[in-house]
Amino acid sequence: MVIENPPAGKAETSDAIIVCADDYGISHGVCDAIETLIEDGRLRATTAMTGFPEWRQRAPELRALAERSGADIGLHLTLTDHEPISAMPRFAKGGTMPGLAAVLRAAKLRRLPGVEIAGEIKAQFDAFEDAFGAPPAFVDGHQHVHAFPVIRALLMQEVIERYEFRCGMRTITEPLAAIFRRGVDPIKATILANLGVRHAAMTRRAGLPHNDSLRGAYNFGLDVPYGRLFRKFLGDFGARPARPLIFCHPGHADAGLRARSTLVEARAKEFGYLSSATYLEDCAREGRRIARLIEG
């Protein structure tokens, strides 16, 4: 990670907060919402699902927006619930990839078909580059699959061979003490943090640009104002990490989204907060600068 050195005689300040919107490309409504937030300077990172036609249709305008705004556009590796891009007769029987629980279980038991997974990883990178006209700035995973056993090793191999260490990686770890002091769905956040330990270590050893803390996990079904949760994600809760990342899912509900995701209403609530003056006021109050994942 390249971070600007502080002026001589001054301590380095930890003011960056990376707010990354997931699922660009899943529907036009989600694309519209994320583009609006980038255009308005409220996001500087998003990751794209490349298996949908909306990605191919919207990628050129997203690249132009990224060049104007300086936002980082990444690949949201998708290996659950949706149709694969490549042929996956063992993994995606019937033409649809398994759900999260089945993929995680197979990954932990080392029963994923490695050749098929590697081929799909490559196909999704190809689809990103073909439509966007450039490599992704970084990569993460839909439902955090990029940190799963087997998948993380195959992904790391593709990233290193393909981009020669020039692609960033989103890590999903965070100190457990910070998770429990924050108090937002600590069980879910702890599962993610524990799951991501080996992936984070691999990322650091490879020297890939990455965030140093992950926040944003919560129970989408709870009727709690998103702004209240986000203010907790902004808090320090102990040692202030230099480059924390809050992942989010803003979007407008449309027919395409309803057909492909059960996460619909929560996206509208997140967009409402992120597009409000309160969001910027909250960041300013905490002394946080909305940053890119790849800086320098």
C-alpha cells in the first residue's frame, strides 16, 4: 500500500475511510445509485459483478466516471447463487452456482472443483477487462468468497500471474475487541474476521495493496436506521486503523434487482443515508476523509 509520507516533523494522521459499494452490475438500479454516489464524491470505490448484461452495457460509462472522479473500480468475484460465465458442470449443476452455505462447506472440506473454479476466476477477470477496457484496481468477493479456502489460493495465483502484484485486494479481518466494542452484529463480523485471517496473511506476504480493517457487516433484516449503524462503523474502537474499509450495498429497487437478489429494501435505505448531508457530516465529525483503496 502506498501512502503519502507526512511532512517532516509531523506524525502521520489516520484520516482515510474507504467506503466501497458492492454489486455494481447486478441491476441498472444498483448501477444508477452507485454512479450517483461516485459522481457526488460520496464513494471512491466500487466492485462489479461481471456476469450480468448490465455490466457489459454500463462498464464504458463507469470507466469514464472513474477517470473523472478518481474512483477505484474493482472485480466483485461471484461464485454463489448466479449463473457462471464459464462452463462449470460439476460446480454449477443445472446452470446455477450453489448458495453460500454449500460453497463455504465445500471450501472448508477442500471439495471444490479447483479446475472449474480457476477457470471461472479467469473468465470473470476477462469479462471485466473486455467491458471496462482496463484491469480492475482491486478484487473482493460477493459474500466474501475471495477469502474462502481453495478459492483464495486460486485467486491469488491468478492475480499475481496476471497483474504481477499490481492489483489490490480487499481483506476481511478486524480485531475482535473492536468488533465487540462496536456491538453491531458481532457474531457475523467475528465469523468474517476469523475466516479472513489466512487470506489477509497471503495478501500481506504478496505485498498487494489492501485495507487494514473491514467494517459494514450487519443484519439486513433489522429495522434499524442505517445512519445509526454507519456512525458505529466510523468509530475507532481502540487503535485507529490507517485504512479501514466499510463495505455497503446502495441501490434503487428495480425488477432486475428483485429477480436476482433478496437484498432489496436495505439497499434503498443505505442509498438514502449515503446521499444525505448527514453522511458527510458524520464523516467530518469523526475526522474521516473518504478515500480510495488504492492511493499514491
